[in-house]
Amino acid sequence: MNFTQSFRLAIKSLLTSKMRALLTMLGIIIGVAAVIIITSLGNGMQNYMNAQFDQLGANLIQVQIWGLGGGMSSRSVDPDDMYALVDKYPQYLAGVSPYVSVQGLVRHGSDEYKRTSIYGVSEFFYDAQRNQVLSGSKLGEGRFLSYVDVERYQNVCVIGSYLAKDAFGGDALGKTITITGTPFTIIGVMSEYADSTQGSGDDVIYIPYGNAMRINGTGWVNLYLFNSADKDTSNLAKGIIETRLYKTFQTDDAYYIMSSAEMMDAMDSMLNTLMMILILIAAISLLVGGIGIMNIMLVSVTERTREIGIRKSLGAKGKDIRSQFIIEAGTTSAIGGIIGIVVGVIMANVLTAVIAVVLGTGNDGFVAVPTLGGIAVSFGVSVGVGILFGYLPANKAARLNPIDALRYD
């Protein structure tokens, strides 16, 4: 028999016992669907994280400085040193902003905001062309800190949408808010970035970094945010910063530098490793499905022993019997793989909607992406599993003695 005839016989055999065929395919269906779901979620998460990093800017470089002696040693750097480095290498470094975290109490009238995050930054922290700060949120009203504000230590601030709504009822520009007893005039309000709740990314205040250092009572800054001139010069810019800091501290244990590109690569690597582990776990279902197919095919060989004897007595060769049962096993796993792909794609779309609701990202946020490559590989593996585990029963059928097979009752 040719392939077409063997395929038709395989379909007829499956239709003869639909429930048994479905139970036989179950392991394949679950395994393929799991692989499709995992790869779709992994691709979606990878795209989502890359989009988040793109919002921050692919040429962002974060510099964490521990220093020697907490800034009290003669080996230390200050904001002026970092500004001088940018001025010296404008072809590689576009700018720098100190990033000073302030521990202070925020008050408006009799209301206290103990969970509000306060950060001291420079005017470079805001990108006017993209209308967003380096942390990703956008300016909604007013203006951001200017060079004059920072240079003159002016008591002005930009607040998040939570404070604007809760403390000022949405009318915050020009009003005053108190930070550790010092009144600051509100010159700008950020657009909603998180969920506008207390303690969220919208419960934030930006002030000039010099004012933040005065509030903290220190001249030490341990975090700087640089921008390279473009994405291609990011590694060179990082090298320039490393060289400057090593010259001061004479050890690379006093600081840590990471670019957005490196963070993206690290996150992608971690996610790929996690996906591989989960796919291997899902592959156990494929193994179970393969064993199920082998078991049913062995039963089928036993049930059809007399048929095999008749075919051999009519001239069928061992390879013909073997190919028929292998095609039948492959057909079973292929149909299971197709069903698994359909289930996996449907579940990926359902999970996309669920995760979008959980993350609050809407249609432009997280999207689980089934890829044609992943679908093709899943289908190919499912067929391969069927053929592999169907070979033993097929070989057993091919080796049956026709006389013994005809006598079988």
C-alpha cells in the first residue's frame, strides 16, 4: 500500500474507536498546548520588558557608587566631577543626572504623606523631546525642573498624579507642599504612570538634587543616571565612566555600572533559561503521550493479529506492515498535535486578556505571541514522538509469523 492508503486506514481505525483515540492523544494534546502557551507567554513577556526598557531609553547608564568611607574619604567623586566628565566627552556622553533619595515627611495642611517617594534630580532627568523622565513617566502639566532651578537651589518641585489629586483635587500648579518643614512650590505634575494610589509610582516628588542633598545633610551622591550620545556608543560611554571611577578609587569594588542594553540582555537570558526549564517540564506530557500511543498500538497489534496474518499471506511484506502501523501512530500524534496547537493558541489569547487586566496595561501592553516557529516545532515534535513510540509496536507487527497470526483467535 502507498502512503495515502495507509493514511486512510489510520483515519478509519481512529474513527472506529473515537474515545480511545482521544484518550490516546490526550498526553500529546496537553504537552503541545503547554509548549505553545509557555513560548507564547515567554515571547510576550520578552516583548513587554523590551518595550519598558525602550521607554527608559536604550542608551541609559546607571552608575551606583559605594566609594571608600561613604564619601568621607579623599577618594570620592561628586556631581561636579560627573558633569566635568560629560563636558569632556560630549561625543559619547549626552548628559548626567544625580539621583538622590530623600527620607523626609511630606505635608499639605494637616495631611501627612508618609509613603511618598522623594527624589533629587537635575534638569537632565527630563527629556523634553520625548516628554518623559528617565524613569519612564511623562509630564502632564506645567514644566519640569530647569537648569536655573537646580543651580540656584530653588525650592520648587514636580509631583506625581496621586498627590495632585489627593492633596490638591487636581489643581496643584502654583500651590505649596512641605517637605521636612521646607515649603516647595509645585511647578509641574506628572501624568498617571502606575495606578495613582498611595505608595505607587504616581506617589512621587522630584526636587533639585542640591536641595535633596541639603535635606539629607550630606554632599555624597551614590547614584547617577547617564545617557550615552546614542545606543551604538553605549559601551564606549560605559568604559569612559569606568576608567574615570577606577582612577579615583583604584578598585572596581567601589562602584557598579550597568547599561540598559546589558540589563535587557540579562533579563532576556534569565527569561530564556526559565522558558527552557518550563518547556522541558511540559515535554514530560509529550513523553507520557508517546508512551500512551505505544501502549495503544501494542493493543492494536494484538487485536489485529489475524488481519496481519491475512495480509502477509496475500503477499504483504514486513516493511508494508511496519509502515502501516508507523503511519497510524504518526497520524494519531499529528492529530493530537493539531488539537494541542489550537488549544494552546486559544489559551494564549485568554491569558493575554487576563494578564492585561492584572497589569492594567490594556491592549497596548502585554500580548502573548504564538510564533510560527514555535507552532511548527511543536507539531514536528508531536509527530516525531508518535513515530518514535509507534516503531516498537510496528516492528512487532512486521515480525509476526503469518501462520501463527492466522491461527490467532
